[in-house]
Amino acid sequence: MNDIAPSSQLEDKIRAAVAVPPARPEFVDRLHTALMHRANMNSRHALRPFYLRPAWIAVLAVITLLIGSTLIIGPRRVYAAVRQLFGYIPGVGIVEQGKGIRVLAGPVSVESNGITVTVKQVVADATRTFVAYTVVGIPPFKSGFPICTDPPSLQLADGSILSFLGGGEGEIGPDLPLSFATNYTFPPLPANDMHVVFLSPCQMPAIQLNLILAPSGFVTPAVEIAATFESSGPQYSSTSTSPVPEETFPPVPKNPTTPATPTPVPHRSGLFLDQVIELDNAYILAGNFTDAGDLPGVLAVDEGTYPVLITAADGQPVSYTSRNDIRPAVELGGVWYWAYEIPKPVHGPLTLTLTSIPVHQEDSIQIPLDVGQDPQPGQKWALNRTVELGGYDFVLDDIAKVEHGYSIQFHTDASVPDLFLGFLVAGVDSTPSAGSSNRQPQEVLYSDTINFDSQPTGQLTFLLNLDKIVQLPGTWTLIWSPPVQ
């Protein structure tokens, strides 16, 4: 165990705190709330206990020392020192300043075969390493060219490799040759390490990154305050236990082994608040919408931004800015994460409202068919059968034997939107090929093929599956009140 004892450097920091100009009064009033919230963080964030991290042990020791020094140098000046331990960087997120922030000295590029990789930003603190980079000049995909969409990695001085924790979002250029900008989050660098190697995803030469301490004013001071809230939403009836029609399968149930959600869920899905961050001129509310398994469908997490309305106490809309940089590095399935920056003054309580969410809904039909013991390529079985799938009418035309498997042809009315449909044989492993659809003025023609290592014969049950995304109506709300000034 490391012994943490006051050093001359720490004493100098305490003395320096005495000379810090008084913090704004509204910040001073919340020192106690912020510190008490930090002490209870282990019970709220069960998935990522901060007390197990050596960096947090040091931070808490410093905070404890500063609390004691309050009796000597006064609360305003101590709080000014405490708030410097935490900060916010737009585009990066929350950072810990206890042991200093390291940043890239300047953008670094490498070019090969017309492709240029540029590391534009690195921010390293005690909890993670943030890297933003661009790739320009990717030629149209053809044999022999590198694949640039693989994630990068970082190499330390001892040769060890840091793999990414999360990230990958960004912008793709509209023109050829292709270009994109993205960022990734990695584990923290060793303390005082000022050099790291960026291993490019484009099979390009490695890039040496030289880091420096962040200059004064680089980080916006921030403090985390208690995230108390009220959440409500609709309740859905349980899945019907009525007999399943002979030619349909019930929806796939939610996997009971899904990991625990980041917020305690009171028996139903809804909006939940994980974190409140206060800046000098704004609040950032960060939370999630969690699918607790009670929805008539599975939450479509990758469907972009959900339409959240924020209103003040008088019912008037409140303007806000999305802050995706607050999203956690490791995200759970069935959870949509959000973060909004709301400028001060805030006339609470604030109400966040969702009036609909996108969910996946699945449906299947069975097609029993005896193909015989020796079906030959080119052999075809006419179906000419109308079925209902996902609320739409489809006409099954035929199933045919192809060289390594079976194919199906079917069609529907042109008013039916584009849908994701899958073709398989029940109980038999197969390899699907790329299905196709041909939209005509009056109808949509579909074709799909499945291949097998060992050809199934005899009485088979073909399945046609549909997965569609629908907007589930409902009103989910979250109510939050800012601290009393």
C-alpha cells in the first residue's frame, strides 16, 4: 500500500489555495453537496467502482486534506482548489486534474500511398486516454489497398499495447477519395509518461506522439453534484398467452442474462439521470433510457438522436446542446445514453419528455415443404400463397433448389416500406447470401438464398423472418431541480 503523506509540494499547493480569488458564491454553497456526493459514488455506480482505482485513492486523500484545511484557510479558497481537480473539455468530456492533464504538443501526420493519417488531439488524465484523428485519401475499395476502418491502438514505451475502450463515432467525407474523422478512448497512460506510439488502422507507419502538460485555461472547471430526479413512464401489459397461430412464431424474448443496467430500474423502462455536472455558466445532465424488458419490442439503440423536449417550470421550452462526449467509454446493450448542456439561469424544476421511442419488432412465418430425398438444382416448388408478416401482406411465389442450398421468391405491394427480411430452415445451420429487393411502381420483388455445407432434404420447415423498427408512442418523463442558489 502506498503511504500518502503531506509533502512540501502539497503544502505549496495548500498555500497557493490561500491566494486563490474567492469563487463565485453559488459554487461555494455547493461544496458540501459535491463532496458528499463523491463519498457516495460507489453505491450509485456499481458497475465501475471508483474506490478500486489507485488514482481515486490519491484524489480522495487530497480532498480529505483540503476539507481539514477549511478550518484554517476558509471554505471559498479550499473549494477553488477542489474544483480544479475536475474539469470539462468540450469534445472530450470530464477529466480528472489531480495529477495533471497531458495533451498532444501539436497535430502529427504520416502519409503513404496517397493516404494521410493525422492525429489531431490527445488528452490523457488519470482515468483514460482520448485520441482524435482523421484519415484522408482512402481510394475506392480494391484488392491490395489497406482497410482504414479498423480501430487503432496505442503502444507504450515497454512495447505493451493499449486497445480501445470505446468510441468510433465521427464524420465521413462525402467525396472520393474517402475521408473520415473519429475518436477513440483508451486506458490511462502510465503516470508521467510523455511519449506514446499511435498504431494506425491503415497499415501506415507508426506515429510518435509527444505529450506536454495542458496549458493554463485548457480545462473548464467543473463540479459534480447530486443527481436526484423523478422518473415516470407508461406500463405495458405482459405478453399475451393466447395460442400462437400455426404458421407464426412468437417474438424472441429478452435475454435474461443481459448485464445489469447502469441505473437502478424500478421494474420498467424509462429515462434515468446518472450524472449532473455544473460549469460556471451551465449544467450538463447525463443519463440514459433503459430497456428493462417490458417494452413490446427491443429498444433500437442505433437509431440516432431521440426527440427529447426540455421544459422549464412555466412550461416553456428550454434550449440545450447535446454533449455526446459525456457518454461512458463502455456502453451496455439495450441502453441509449444522452447528455445535454443547459445554460444558466435554470428555472426549475426541468422536465425532460420523450413522446416515442424506436423499437425492433420481430415476426416469422413457417413454410412447411417436402423437397424429397434427392432435390436437383433448378427444381422449383410453386407456392402462390398470401401470408401476413409484421402487419403486411406478402405473396410467396416459389422456393427453388440451387447448387448449394435453396432460394425463395416473393413480392408485396409497393406501399410497403423497406424491411429487413431473413430466410432460413428451422433447426439447420446455414449461410445466408445477400438478399435483394427490386422496387417497381406497383410492387416490390424479393429474392433470398441460403447455402448449406450438408444439404437438408425431406420434410423441411422454411422460415421467413421480419425485423422492423417502429416508433412506440408513449410519454416518458424525468424531472430534475437545480440546487437552490
